[in-house]
Amino acid sequence: MRLRTLVAALALAAAPASAQIAVSIRAGLVDYLEGEVWIGDRRLDPQSRRFEELPLGVPLRTVHGKAEVVLGPGRILRLAPQTEIVLRDDRLEAVEIEATRGAVYLTWTDLAGGGGAVVAVRTGPARWEASHPGRYRWDVPTDGPPRLRVHDGKVKASAGGKTVSVKSKHEALLAEQVSVRDLDERRDSFDHWNARRSRIVARLSRAGHERRRGPGGFGGRGGRGGRGGGIPPAWDPGFPLSYGP
């Protein structure tokens, strides 16, 4: 792993092997995968405990599989099967993803608030960017324009020289013109998988934070932060990482 990314993996004594903490100074850490997933011409091993770094300009591709990529504090991008993305900008404060096919889901929790960070996703001339916590899905079909769904949050979307604001419970088709309408609440297997992964990540994050705040941890008695000290959840940069189905 190159020196431009710092990864600190701490196996917690009281936690299962899947509950680990990683901190990266760049976006693009592949922290979870299922099935067949490739970075460039290299197939990733779902059973490996290695944290994979997604290089700039190299495609991350799912076949009969799914993947999860950490973009920053509280910001996770999930890939559906038959999806391909390319990381174009890996700065934590200004991430840019190119999605060439398939579907991706950005789940941004209020771990560190907006903090001025922006996550942008584009497909050809169509582009949208989020600077607020929320849940956003981007579909790139083979027979139609890209579709943006904003379950929670707010984004700026642009296509055909026009930029509009797409708010919670709305969706947009980004063709030559941007059309916005009420959100179609019907869900598929990718929506359900994303929700399940979000619950798992939230549970592991809470458990890891409680351990660090407990006796001997950052915030417990005898810990570095002293009683009532430690790292508050809103600024905790840790991510719970796991591999395999």
C-alpha cells in the first residue's frame, strides 16, 4: 500500500475480527466486498483481511458481487452488481467519482457534519454533488439517462447546461434537460442490501466507540481523555470495516 494513504487497523481484543477501525487520509478505501469484485485487472479476495486502496483512474468493477468504499468520515459509497466506477479525485474534502455503468448508493451519516466536504458523482455530462448528510442513489442504465434518487438530503444536479436542486423525497432524470419529480418509493434488492449494510456499520461504529470510551479507552477512567473526555462521536474518524458476506 502506497505511503500517500495512512491505514491504521486495530484489532480490538473484545471484538470479533470483522470489527476493525481504519483511518485513511484519502478517499477510496475498499472496506467490504461480496462475490466477484475487481480493481483494474486484479480480482479481490472476499476472505482477505487486507484493506484495499482504490488508485486514481483505475476502475473498481463488480461482476456478480457488491462492494463498499469509504469516501471520508461517515461517507460510504456502495456498488451494486454489474457496476463500474473510477475515482477521479480522492481528497476527503472534494471527492469525485465517475460511474460508468450500474448503480451506486452514497450513504452519508452525520458523523462529522458537512464540514465543507463535497462528494460529486458524474456520468458523461451528467453530474451531481452532495455536501450534506443523506442517502443518494445513482443509476446508470444502458438504455436511458442516468437517474438520481434523493431519499434524504439535498444535492445539486446538472445536465445540458442546467443546474437544479434536488431535495429529499425527489428524483431526477439527467438527460439533455434535468427533470425532477416525486420519489418513486419502490425498492429493489440493492436498496435492501444498502439498508442492511448501513445498520451493520452503525452497530459496529457504536460498539467501537463505546469500547474506546470505556475503562482504559480514550474516554473512560484511566483513559487518555479522562472521565467524560475522549473523542466525541461527531469527530471520531474511525470506520468499522469488515470483509466477506
